[in-house]
Amino acid sequence: MSESHTPPDGSPGLNTTVAHNARVWNYWVGGKDNYEVDRQVGEHVAGMFPVIRDVARADREFLGRAVRHLTAERGVRQFLDVGTGLPTVDNTHDMAQRIAPDARIVYVDNDPVVLAHARTLLTSTPEGATAYVEADVHAPEAIVGRASATLDFGRPVAVMMLGILNFVLDTDEARDIVRRVMAAVLSGSFLVLTHPTYDADLGGEGNVPAMEFWNANATPPITARSRAEVAAFLDGLDLVEPGLVPCSRWRPDGDSPAAVPQFGAVAVKP
């Protein structure tokens, strides 16, 4: 894991006294943009639920495989990455534009630390475009409206929702958010998502006490969901093989890896 350091201060609304998901996740994947409180909470959660670091890495690797598949095999040239978190290496635009230099990517987040690092995200090939939109997942029409300055919603878009719906605690509201975003994109667009689960067959029962600790000591509050609840986010869409699976097992690059308690899926709007 990379040595951590303190990210720059000065962001409006930045609270360095409470652990925040974007920074703790950054710590788990080996990033440097986190505070001591994030490292302390991250270590405590990892002590309670050691597989969380595997989950973080698997989620990141799933992102890479999904973007490469959509860009190289499906011809996708537009990505709307909702809840992008802090940049590390091989972000969505890095991978997409490596294959298709004309790809256009919009990142969406509302965390002040992510905003402070937006310039890192705002790099692009001359042929393509990369933009950052400050917006909340609870306001899907605002997300689409602001993203339309960079993306052409008259063409298919890949909507990326990796590890974001778990911060929408009400399941009906989370489903409605997905429905509203996907209603704004054309047939042939994609939804890419990951979501933690408490399903015991994937080792997810440990998510319950770990998330209880998280919700008492960090922000924003989080929840896990069952396979059936996560599958409901994909209603009306056609799953890309192998369907809804542990994200570590979605089209893995090598031998079948261990399952993690984090679902992953890619689905296309018919």
C-alpha cells in the first residue's frame, strides 16, 4: 500500500475530523489522498472485515474490465461516471481514451476533496473530452442536465454507478434514481454498477457489523443489499454475460478469482 499523506486543505465544506468514504476507499486501494482519521477508521473496518481491501481492489479492477469491454467491444464513446470518488490511476477516462482517443467522459461527485482534485481528472486527449460535474446522486435530472454540456444524449452513454447506490439508504429511492437516469439515455446505452451485499454465500455477513461501525464513525452512511435487491436495479435492462455476479468474477482476466461480497454487472438498455 502506498504511503499516505494529507491532501490539500482549503476546499469549501471540507471536514477533516470525520472519516469520509472517498478518502477511506482511496486509502484501501493504496492512494495517498486521505487523512489520519480516514486511515484509523479504514484500519478498524479492515480489522473487523478483512476482505474489504480485496473488495476495494476487485471493484477497481472490475471498472477497468468493464470500460475496456464497452470501449473496445461495444463501441461506447461516452461515459457518465456517477460517484467517481478520488482519482488514483487508470480512471475511466484513462482507460477509455487509451482505446478510443475520441471518448468523452463526465465525472460526477459532490465530495469537497474530490472537487479539490478535479483538475487531476480534467485531462483528456485532444480528440476527446473529460469534464467534472459537482452534483448529488439524489438529483439525477441535474446530473444529466449538467453532463449534457459535454455528452451528447442523442447517442448511447455508459452510465457508471460503482459503489454509489449503497449510499442511498432507501431502496425504492435508489431504484427510482437508476430509472430516472436510464430514462434519459438512448436505447443501446449501458448501466455499469457495483454494490456490496450481506449475502452469506459470498461472505457478506461481515458487512453488517462493519457497516454499523462505519455509520457510527464515518460519513456518508452506507447499506448493503441482497442479490434480489441489487438485481432490481437492473429491471428493464438486458444483462451482459455473465450477468449479476461478484465483481471479481465478471469477465476476469485470468483464472477464476475468489468471490467477494460485492456484486458487479453490466447491462444494456434495449
